[in-house]
Amino acid sequence: MESLLITIQVVVAILLTLAVLTQNKGGGFSAAIGGGGASNFVPSKRGAEKVLFNATIVLAIIFVANSIAFFFI
């Protein structure tokens, strides 16, 4: 069981890293704290960008759940 959780953790970690790195870059740190003025406008996500965004959320949830499960084993 332990080796299965480790394998899942490694695969999910690699997929999560790829999902984060392939997303479009926003305004960077200044946009995150409120800077950038009108460049803060981000249109709604559509198509592949929305799928990638949702996949990133799902992978992050799986990663955390797997980490918690590994803690109790």
C-alpha cells in the first residue's frame, strides 16, 4: 500500500508541475498584490485553458489528499 501511495504521489507531483508551468503567465507578483492598473484585466478562461485550470485544481486536491493518506499509513 505504501509503494502505491508513493507512486501516485510522484506521478501527481510531476503532472501538477507540468500543469502549473504550461499555464499562461499573468501579471506576475505586482498584479497579485494589486499593481498593474488596467493590465489586471483577465478575460474568462475558455477551451483548453479552462480544462488546464480545472485539472490543476483537481491535481492539487489529489496531491494534498494523498499526502494526508500517506501520513496516516
